[in-house]
Amino acid sequence: MNRQLTAIIEREGEGYVALCPEVDVASQGNTVDEARKNLREALDLFFETASPEEIKERLHDEVYVTNVEVTSL
């Protein structure tokens, strides 16, 4: 079964970190594309090896990505 999940990718130092907040799985890469590919592999491995109970416990059906305005100091 295919499922659409969120990938948040941000620059960290010389590379990129990719996070899937629905299951709290992360990976990294030297480029955005590499970080996305590595995250996909990490997610495939997670879903292949995790028990149904762990998947149910960690999988969040609703994730919202939005902007928040803050007052800078």
C-alpha cells in the first residue's frame, strides 16, 4: 500500500537533513535530492521492520506544516 508522507528538508552545515514527522524518521544527504532519497530508504526500512503495534503508535495521521510569526529579540 502506498502512502503519502511529509518530508521536511533543511540545510544543516554542509548537507541536508530530511525528517518525516508522521513517524519521526530522519535521514541526511549532501543534496536535497540525496536527503529525500535517503529518507525514502529509511522509511521503507522502518515500515519493513517495525511491528504493526510500533507503526500504529508512531504514525500520526494529521501533520500540519505552517508558518508562525514571532517577535525577534
